[in-house]
Amino acid sequence: MLKGIPVSAGISIAPVLRLTHETAITQAESTTPVDAAQELGLLSKSVEQAREQLEKLKEQTEEQLGSEKAAILSAHIAFLDDPAFVGEMGALIENQQLAASAAVSQVADQFIALFESMDDAYMKERADDIRDVSRCLIRNISGSDTVISYPEEPFILVAWDVTPSETLQLPLQHVRGIVTAKGGATSHAAILARSLGIPAVMGAGDTLMEKVDSGSLLIIDGTSGQLIVSPDADTLAAYQEKAAQEEKERQLYEAIKELPAETTDGHRVHLMANMAVPEESDALIASGVEGIGLFRSEFLFMDRSTLPDEAEQFAAYKHVAVAFGDKPVIIRTLDVGGDKHLPALALPQEENPFLGFRAMRISLARPELFLVQLRALLRASAFGRLLIMFPMISHLEQLREAKRLLEQAKAELRAEGIDFDEKIAVGMMMEIPGACLQADAFAKEVDFFSIGTNDLVQYTLAVDRMNANIAELYSYYHPAVLRLISQVIEASHRAGIWTGLCGEMAGDPLATKLLLGLGLDEFSGAASVMPKVKERIRSISVEEAKQLAEHVLTLSTVDEVVQYLKDKAL
Amino acid sequence: MVQFEVTVNVEGGLHARPAALLVNCSSQSQSKITLSKGTKHADGKSILGIMTLGVSQGDTLTVQIDGADEQNVATAIQQLLEQSS
């Protein structure tokens, strides 16, 4: 069974177009003696061709996707003028008698290695741009397939990896899906696939290219990551039905995109999305969400050996604040430890990492680091509508200390004459059962709660959700979890503040009516599932939802709850 | 030859876009331009060289310019690196 990381939702069924161009760069390493003058001519011709191709692609991209996406290509064009890039290739041909394509790949490899060794996440990604341009040059030199010829009928692209410009060149009317052996959810290609609405599965592993041939029929499920090659008749029929159903839903969601998340009796809630990297901003805004219910700040800190400074953090938060304008964005302060490792902090190996030194516990132990993040967040708050959220709080003292540090950061900025939003809202995650039981005390000292069901279930039921042996014990429909959620929401309303929920439960249509009945004010899940939730909300009344919730709270087992919801809530 | 130190004030440091602006400016000059950060050096006419220096906002660079129009280029480059956006 082939499976990858689901990066762009939707089902597609189409014949495969397999690209194997990754090998082009390695094949180019052949070192037969060459005629330097001829190779130099080839190189300069390929550079000019590449310039024309990129200019044309840039123009098309600007028209179809706007100037922000086209900016990637301006950088690619600038590489072609770079003496250290093309000039160095020429020098290799002259001095070392390399073939033009070998010179391109040698110089490209050096820059790829350089960029990949850099700490900054943005700079790391530039390695993709080098790959992109050098691949284009090698294609031009070999002359074999200067332009990839795409079929004039639907196809699913299968490749080792897909560079940004390759994604942009795909014929949108025919491409039904993208599957790659490498890459993940935050790669350029993944973000573009999501913003273009093309189902995509990435990181399917090195065996992908052996198992899939051009022309064979492929089913991809961009929601589960499942890939089915040459399906049998029954499987095919089942997926065809599923795809038709999805298409019908998609049309329905498009029709309610601009409408509020309001019940039939006029009760209004807010539907937000979770976001992992700032590059997703455009696609999320276009999807119709009201804001970001959870923006994880971890992306700035992962995969690097040093910590981002205030300027880098400020630039990232500001980018998001500006992109969303008057739409709210809830930014959660650093939540590492547990399963998220951070090389720069050199955290010790722990016996029990989920109960150990993580998230707020680290921030409070290292106030000098926490203050850098708070200052960057506050400065960015002058450019949009940011809310600050603290993760993993169990003790009131922790909340008070975090807020004291926030006030300290504010005082510093005031003294320096730097603008920030004086009324910035401060909230906390409700993900530790102890804090939920004491929600009334916390509610007096924050502006909002956000229930994190993924951790709350794990801590309430003492179930590690990564452990396959006990996976069936993990459920947010457990009556104890539901009682905690209910208590938190009630306590918040008594104190005059609101409660949101970020976690898979917020995007589960089976839970929508129940959460609405429990009084939840804000739902935040993956953007792809929120239209379904909105459709649910718009078809029920808050009165019937309340009755349903009241009854659910009297049930005793997970099965009873699920069965009851299946009968009454769909 | 002119040589001066400058603190980079460009927001987010010298990523692709400001690096391209800098190269635009330096490639119009006949002078040889070298940027140095610590012990690392880059050709001021190479966008990749500048990007791989890894210059963050607040970093100090040494700029060395050698050629007929060195004074004018020096002023332009200094302005570019000191402005905040």
C-alpha cells in the first residue's frame, strides 16, 4: 500500500504522467573530454533560452496568480545574471574541460549545499530555487525535452519532487493531482497546490517511482494520503462515488463561502483556520475563513541550530498581520518539547517528554528568549489584529508570570517609543485537565480560552495518541473530555469571555452540533474541512443543539455518544 | 579604494528581493565591490554570493569598493543597506 503525507485535500482519479528529471542532473556528471568553445556556446544559449522561458512564465504567473507568486521567478532570472553562478560554470568549462551540463550541476550542487546549510528557514528553501534554475538550464542544454510536453487530457503528475516553477507551469485545466516521493506539507509546491486547489500527496518515499508507471490509472486521496495504483473495479467505483460526492459538496461550499457561520435561529459563531507557515496566508484568506484560530510559532524555530532573533520573528509575524488585515490572527507562543525537538535549545532527553519540560514551561524558565518573542509579537501587533495565546498552562502562577513578562515587554517598547496594540488580547490554551477544572479562576485573568483537544484527550485519558496499541482508547467523544469542554465554556461565559477550540474536533462535522450546543464561540481546524462545518452550522438551530448537548452530557460511554450523534446530529 | 562599515537595517535581512536591489545598483558600476561579514566575503555583483552571506537585520558589513566611480557607488550602497525597507 502506497501512502504519503496528505498536503492538499481532495480525491483525484486519472492516468499517471511520470517525470524522472531528477536523474537529469546526476546523468550530467559524465566527464568525456569536450570542446570548450562548443560547450561555452551551449551554456550561453541555454542561459538565454532560460531567460526567455522564465520571463514568459513570470508574465503568465503574474496574470493568473498575482505578483507575489511571480516574485519567485524574478529571483530565478537574477541568478542567470550572477557572475558567481553562470560565470563560474563558464570557468569550469574552460579550466577543467567540463561538459556544459556537468558544469551547471557542479555549480548548482555547491549552492544547494550552501543554502541547505543555512539556519534561516527562508534561505534553506532557496536551495529549491537553485534546483529549479539549474534543471531548466540542463534541459535546454540537452535539448531533449526543453518544454515538458503535457498531455491534452487529465493526468496526475508523479515525480521525485516538483520545483516551484514546475508547479506554476502545470496546465491547470488538465492536472488533477500531484504526487511526489520527497517533500512535505510546507514545501513551496505543497502551498501552491493548496492555493490552486489541486489534490496532492507528498513524501511518498523512494519506492514511489518504481511502483508507478506513466499511463497507469492512479487514485490519490489528498485527505488521507492514500495512493492506489491500478485499482480494481470495486475500489474504482467506490472512489468515483466519493469524488462525485466531494464535487457536489465543493459546489455547495462555494455557494456559502461569503455567508456567515450562523444557525437557522440567528446564533453567530466564528470559523477560523489553523496555520503552520506564513506562506499559507493568501490561500487561507481566499478560502473564506474569518481569521486564524491557531498560528503555531514553531515554524520559525524548527530545523535550525540557532534561535531566530527579534528582527526575524518580527518580520514573520508582521507579514501575517499585514496579510490578514482586520481579520484576527491568534499566535501561540513557542510550543516545543514533547514530540517537537529544538536543536538550538539543546533540550535533554526525557523519560516522559509530554509530561516534561515543554512549551510554556520552557518559556518561563528562559525569560530572555520568551521576551524576544513577546517583543516581536507586540511590535507586529501594530500592523494588524494579533492575539497572543500561551500554551500548556496548568498553574495560575504560570499565567501570571507570563503576563508579567508581557507587561515588561510592553514597558520596554513604550520606553523605546515603538508602536504596538495597547489593547492586544491575551488568551491561553485549555489542554491540561487541571486547568479546565479550575477554568473559573483562569477566566478572570485572560481575554479568551482556546481548547486544544489533541492534548486534552491525551492528558485526560492518559492515552499516548502515537501508540498504535492503545489508539482505540483515544477519543474526544469520551464523556470525561466532553464534561471538561462544557465546564471550560461555561466558566468563560460566566466571566464574560469567549472560548474557541483548535484541534481535530473543531473540523469534525459529527461534533459540530454538539460543540455548538455546548456554547462554543469559535471553531478552528484545517481550512479544507471548515466549509463542511459551516454548512452544518447553517442548517441547525442553536436551540436544538443545546438540547442535544444536554442529553449527550448524560451519556456514559464513547459508543453511546458516537451512536447518539450519528442518529441525531447529522 | 573606499572601505566602510555599515549596519544593515533592511527588514528581515538581505533575502532575495533586497539582494536583487543591491545587485542592480552594483552591477551598473565599473568598480569591483566586495561585501564582507566576519571572515566571509561576497562579490557585490553576485545575488547568490550576497544571499549566501546570510545577512540578518542588524548585522554589520564591511564594504570595499575599488574603481573609477567608487565614491558614488559607496553612497548608493550605504543608503540601500541603511534604509529599513
